[in-house]
Amino acid sequence: MRTLLVLGGGYGGLALIQKLLDNHLPHDVEIVLVDRMPYQGIKTEYYALAAGTVTDYHLRIQFPVHPRLTVRYGEVGSIDLESRMIFLKTGEPVSYDILAIALGCTDNYHNIPGAEEHTCSIQSFSSTRETYRRLNDVRPYGTVNIVGGGLSGVEIAAELRESRPDLNISILDRGERVLSSFPAKLSQYVEEWFSEHHVETLGHISVSHVEKDAIFNGTQAIPGDVTVWTAGIQPVEVVQQLELPKDRGGRIIVEPYYNVADYPEVYVIGDCASLPFAPSAQAAGAQGEQVAQIMQALWRDETPKLHKIKLKGTLGSLGKNAGFGLMGRRSVMGRVPRLLKSGVLWMSKRHLG
């Protein structure tokens, strides 16, 4: 038997597995999934778990149950590409013939002193649970600062406003406006929503260091009871440790078939791979399906034929009743994109579950 070892049961890893299981997996191939949790967490909704508006039970998708799939629970400690083996943090080895690295990302603290020690994260299920506890333990009328005005920062600020109307909430961003990668019209709509709902947005903030009760913009202290960090991501540490060619963001440079030049049996999926679009759950899922197509073609001794990945757009929420999005070049704002996002979430849970 040949072993396809999939590291990470997120959007990319699960898309790969399900595509293979649904399309006549060769009789001599077994799939082994390694993940630290017994289910996939719907990461795009972690902001709601942190704010306390959903329970973690509603953000779980069970892994597939199939006689050709084995699930091993544990955290990956290291990857030995030469010996075709990975080691869990317990020291337990797992060998492979084909490897798919789909381990996702972690926060990028940009070497800012105190940022990792004194801020909350929404990058993992466990860290989001802790963020929920800390946010909802803040005293009445306390202050929460959110570093980063991108999609994650905007969504958690809006959801927290609905969950805790008493709190003083601020978004701190180094740019001139929130959602700086989106069209100005869309950013303006979000800024106006925040103004109406008493969420402060502060631009041109360059965080120099973080302390327990304050963020420092140079020498200016911005006090707060809790700080949430949403100011950038990078591949997980075990991928950072791999001595492979990487881009400026630390993502592994891959070949046209998403494998590694010197190790063609190793595929990289999602946030760990250097791709021509921004990391996202949608991109990871689409790429995972294409990796499955590549493997199936190679097992048939055929040349893989891939179409260009076309992302459907981006949707964001402003609480439960408003939202925004970018569909192609078109900005959409108001209740419709919020309903669309709810529909996408329902379809995702139904498809992956």
C-alpha cells in the first residue's frame, strides 16, 4: 500500500481528501490525516466564537468516515523530507509515500516586542476559546483594542459590538482606512457603520511594542483591557523550519502542479503555499480539489490538465444584519452580502460535513 499523508484537516486538506474519496481512489492507496483536533473548525467564523455570539459546537465539521481513511490525532513537530517521515510533537513517527502539507497559518507579530505575550488570537480553535473568555470577562464599559483593520479585525469588532454594547471598542491600523485592500467606497461604508455603532477606527498607528494594559504607537500609550491581534499571518512554525525556497511571506514556492521542485511527492496547499492570490479558505479549498485532480491523473499515467482557479469573491459580516463584499470588481453592501455569507456557510457545512 502507498500512503498519502495529509497534514491538516482544514479547508485545503479536507477538500483534497473528499475529492479523492469521491472519485475511485486506487486500491493500493491509503489516506492518513493528521490533525490536532477531532474535527475541522470553521475558521472563517472564529470571530463570532470569540465575540460570544455562537458556540464552538456550531463551528465544527466532522471528518469523513471511510474505510480508506485513517485519522491520527496529534500536532506535527517536524517534517523530514529526505526520509519521507514526519514526527508528531510526542516523538511518534509517521511515514509517507506522498505528502500534502495543509497546516494553515498562525499570527505574524512582525517582531514587535510584547505582541505575542500580551494579545489575543483567533488563529486556532483553542486560542479563540481563550480570546472569548478574556473578551467576555472584560469589566462593563471596559476597553478592547483590535490591532489590524483587515477582514478579521473588522468582523470581530462588529460582532463584539453586538455581543457587548457596553464596551469601548477601537480598531487600530497602520493604513489610512480599514479594509485598505478593498475599494474606497466599500471601506467608507464600513467606516460609516462603525461610526453609527460607536466603534472607533484609528489609522496611521505603527505599533512599536505591546504591554499588558496598553499598545504603544511610538511613545504614545493607547490603554486597553484586552488587545486582539489580527495584523497579519504567516505559515505555521513547522513549515517555517523547512529549508525550502520561500517567498517574502515565508510561503513555500511550488511548481505548476503545487508540488516542491526537489521533492515532487510533496504537495503544499493553502496558506503554506506561495500562490498568485491572497490566502483564504476559498483558495485553499479550490487548490485542494486541484491537487486531487493532479494525483488522480498521475495515478492514471496521464498529464494533469488544470483550469485557472477563479475565486468567487469575498464576503464579510458586520454583525448579524449587515455585511459587505467584493464580487469580481463589484462592491456589495448591506443586508444582501450578509445573507449571502450565511448561505455560503450553510453550503460549506453541508458539503464538507
